[in-house]
Amino acid sequence: MEGMPRSNRPRRSPGSPARSSKWTKGAQRNDDDGEDLNRTRLGVPATEAAPDGVWAVRSISAGNAQKAYTCPGCNHPVMPGVAHLVVWQEDALFGAEAGLRERRHWHSNCWRGRSYRYR
């Protein structure tokens, strides 16, 4: 087994160019890499149209739920370690950034069973 490569990746030939600096040992990461990693981990929000507007809905896994929030659907806490949804209005009156600032954490069942009169 001494002659077997450690991975299935082909070895570089001696004359091939070096890997990009992004992947070399000790390379500095720029701020965009952290943001992209965060987006990858959290996923892209789904868009839902409802009678009260267009909403962006992002699932938060139990492992990523680290703080307690108050669910606007039932006014009970969304505890750390409980999978839930983060919801914000994409067509907010004062723009998308205002909608994002006013995002709320909902229990999944509360969001699915919500009535449109809660405002």
C-alpha cells in the first residue's frame, strides 16, 4: 500500500503550475469568502407570495439556532437549539433593506398557520 495515493485526486506533474494562493497553506481569506461561506451554510431564502406581500423565508437548523427570539405568531420564545424560520418582507414600503432590518424569527408551524391579520 506504500505506492497508493492518499486521495483520488490526481497528483500534479512536476512542471504544472502551482495551485492558486486561495488554496495554499497560510493564505489569507478576504471578507467576501466569509460571507459566501455564511450564505452557503444558511442557504438561499425561498420567496413566498401572500396576500400581505412577498416574503423571503430562510430555514434555520437546530444546530444554527443559538439565541432565543420571540415568535410573532404565538408570542412564545423560539428557544436556542430549535429549528425555525427567519422571515422578512421583500416588498417592504421603505425598500428591501428596511424589510431585512425588520426580519422576525418564527416557529415553522406558526408561519405555516398564520393568518394575514396579524399586522
